[in-house]
Amino acid sequence: MQYHIFNDDWLLDKLYKLDTPCYVYDSKLLEDNLANLNLQIRNCLDYQAVVHYALKANDNQELFTIIKKHNLGVDCVSGGEVEYARRAGFSASDIVFAGVGKTDNEIIQALKQKIYCFNVESQQELEVINQLAAQEGLIASIMLRVNPDIDAKTHKSISTGKYDNKFGMPFSQIIDIVNNLRNYLNIKLIGLHYHIGSQICDLSVYKELALVVSKHYQKLESYGVILSDLNLGGGLGVNYSEPEINPLSNFADYFSILNKNLTINKNIILHFELGRSIVAQCGVLLSSVLYTKQTSHTKFVILDAGMNDLMRPALYNASHKIKVLKQSDIYDYYDVVGPICESTDIFAKQVKLASPVRGDKVVIYTTGAYGYVLANTYNKRDKIREYVY
Ligand SMILES: Cc1ncc(COP(=O)(O)O)c(C=O)c1O
């Protein structure tokens, strides 16, 4: 395999040099994935398109620099992220700002910077942005976030486009806003925004999204509202069970399905907010076996990495491929757990492993997205370290 993080010898060498637990990122994999992303935009889309990297997925500085080099914009969900992106050298016009709870201060700072647009999630937020823009003598460019009530066919904890999710507004409310736009003197409506969920693997969901987006676009057009932009969000899923098979994301099918099913003006600028599909596969969590033990019905492997270092399994039952880095003919089934004083500190249940013993090295794959960013120091543990190669 051409990538370091799928080469066991390379990983073992690193594991004996680095203190575990730690995250290791493969910059070559990230570079290749980004190059492929830009290639598929050119090959598969009939529109001008901007991908805004969803910074929340991984904010490692070195990776962010690589992402910038590949000409992406940034999708931010807090004032802190806007500031971080600006400090990393992104221009304000590269930044879109989403989030259901933007504070007045965050709005004012973003207004002053003249970011590309706010993705507005409620009518009250729109009123506040209008008022703050008036106070600052500025015009706020905005997209209205639509909640299209689409089932993203993903884990319920990472679904964002159903009516029982807190995000966006039903299209009926968007119509009301649009009918009253003249009351918002400091607002410039440029488009609609959608983000229906994360780790979407059934790509027919994107066909459904494109059809709904087109219907909404046409409806607004019939009201005389001409949009210049549409933001289709992110959410493209990655292969957690067999990451090494094709670590590059399937951007070709993703863009093709959307392109084929959109019936909108070809001058529209399309925006995307991809996070996981850009960075997930380039990261692994390296760990060591502290202990093994057996109860009446379960064999446990206790790692030095815990749920504080990688929250996804405890937070949303996410499953990651786990491997003990050694040759062995003896395999058995184990619950892989961490050292944290919580029963939910479990990485996987009944996973087949090459009989681990104390000191063995263990790799947890596909941890480049929503890994380190969610890590914390619970139980007064040191914050896990990251290394980029
Ligand atoms: C508004 C918004 N855009 C984009 C993303 C990125 O999603 P993903 O990492 O699944 O591509 C998220 C993440 O949940 C989000 O909330």
C-alpha cells in the first residue's frame, strides 16, 4: 500500500518512537484526496463550485495548511473558527458561517471581517443579523438554511435534516421570510443552504436532496427571487470497516449524482461543506495494550487510549477498524476498552484480534475526522498528541 498509515512496519516503527496514545496523520493521503476532490469537481460538475472545508472535522494546523494549498474555502460554526481560519491565511471571502446559536459578538466580528455569508438558521437570527448589520452600517450576505425533512439514512445522532433536528427552517418559513425581505434592509439574500447529515453512504439521499433543492429554487424563482448561490452542505460518508481498500473518497459519484439531478440555472455558484470525506481516512489513533483480562463471558483488551481521546464510539456508537500490529495465527474475540472510569469507554465489542498481550501496539483507523477535535482531558488525562508525516 502506497500510504504509510496502511503499512504495518512503518506504523510499528513510529509506535516504538512515539508515546502512545497519539494521532498520526498521513499528509500524502490527504494531498491525494484533495487533488482527487478538485479533479472530480472539474470532471463531474457543470457549475462553478467552491468546497468549504468543515473545519470542525479536524483543525490541525499542518493539515489545514495543506487544505488551503488546494484552494478550498472554510465552513465555520463559531467565531473561534472564523478567527482561526483568518489567522491561517484564508481570506474572509472564503468563509461561510453556520450554526444555530451565533452570539451577537460572533456576528459583529464576522460582519466586520466581511465573510462570504452567514448560513442563517432561524427567523430570529435573521432579525438579529439585520439589526447588528444596521448598527455597524454594513450589509450582511446570507443564505437561509432549509431543513428539508430528508432522512439522510445515517446514524440518528448525526442526522441534521429532519424536522425533529434543531437545524435550519422548514421551507414554508423560508417563503414567509422571502415575502418579507423588504423589511430586512441590511440583508442581502444570496442563496439557500442545506446540510442534512453526516456519514451518508447511501448516495440516493443526494439525488433526493438535489431534487428538493431544485424544487425550492424554482419556487423562489417563480416568486421573482433570483438566487446566485446554493450551498448543498457536506456529509459524504467514508469506509470505516475497510479503510485501506480505497482510502480516497468517492467524490466522483457524489458530484455526479448531484449534478445529474439539479435543475437550476447553470450560472449558480454551488458550495459544499465537506469535512469527514476530506480528512477521516488520513488519520489513525495509535495505542498500546495496557492489560488483558477475562471475565466469565468476555475477554477484554484494555488500551492506553480512552474515550477522552476518541469519543466517536462512546458518543454515537461509531465503529472503527481496530488491528493489533503483529503476526499471529491465534485469533479470538475481544471487547476493546479504554482506561476511563466510565462503562461507555468501549471502542468495540467482540472484535476479532490477533491475541493481544501487554505492550502490543494497536491501531484504530479512520480517525482523522471528529477525533482529536473532540478529545478532552477527562479523568485529568493529558491531551493526546498529533503527528503529521
Ligand atoms: C453545517 C455543517 N456543514 C458541514 C458539516 C460537515 O459534515 P461532514 O463532515 O459530514 O462532511 C457539518 C457537520 O456536521 C455541519 O454541521
